[in-house]
Amino acid sequence: MGKITYIKKFRILGILIIVGLAVLWALLALFFSRFLSPQLSYILSILVSSAFASFLVGIVGRHGLAILFYMFGALFTYGIDDLGVVGANKIIVLIIVGLVFEISLLISRMLTSPHKTAHCVVCATAISAASIPITTGMIISSELVLGMLYPTLNMVLLAFITGLAGGLISILVLLELGTTKTILRFRYLLK
């Protein structure tokens, strides 16, 4: 895991990686929503988006990546009902999720040592995934969320565990592949 740098300009290659993973997420979400049950589609979409977001932060290492990734993901999955909302509501939900990711990443980086970047990314991934059901519920109907508190908490817990799994999967992949010559050259091109 490399060090996460602060505000820097994004290179074209970094933007292409973000857009590429967002398009891959959109294709997977379309497949999930067409061929799987709504519950499984919801879980797998959170897993894929969380894994891709933490992979991006791990490989590119810039702040603001999650917001861009979730924004592009919302645009590409605009009409796909994988997270319970579609259209402009989905854009709002996923931009808030990206903001939660970035804020929780900054807070966890301030509270831990600089050498524990992977831990911070996994923590931020899980917290941002847990914010998906809350934000979706508040946009659809805040009275419904407050009236059905236990099912909402169950959805938050499910999203947290799914986001944790997605973050762990991507960090384990990065730790396994992070020292290969190809990945090291790739990271050098992104700097």
C-alpha cells in the first residue's frame, strides 16, 4: 500500500482508470439487476462499488478519488435500480457516499499512524458503504426510516459488512500485486 497523497492534479491515466472501473461497475450492476434477485443485486453492487473505490484509493493514492468514482458510477448506473434509487436521487446518494468515504478516510488517517494506510482505507470503505441505506432511506422517506428503525439498522449492518468485505478483498489484491513490476511502473506513471 502506498502513501495517500494530498491534493494534487489528476493525470489523464488516473481519470481513465476511474471511468473504466465505473463503467465496469455499471456493467456488473446491469447484470446483477437483470439476472439476480433484488436483495442479491443490492449486496453485490455494494460489494463491487466498495471494492473498486478502495482499489482506486490504494492504486492511485489521491484524495478525492472516491467522490469522482461514485459520481461517475452514479452517471453510468443512472437508470439501474441496484441500490434502491434511480436517477437524480442516485447521483445525490452516491456523491454523499463518496464524501463520507473521503471524510472518514481523512479522520482515520489523522487518528492512526501513517504506515497503516490499508487499515484506513478499509475503515473508510465500510463506513461509506454503511451510509448507503441511511442516505437512500432519507431521500425516499425520512418518516419510513424512523418508523422502521430495526430493518434500517439491519440494512446498515449488512452494508457495513459488505463494504468491509469489499475493502478487504481489494486491499488483499493490492498487497499481493502491489510489488509486481507492472503495478510499480503503473504507479510511477500516475505520479
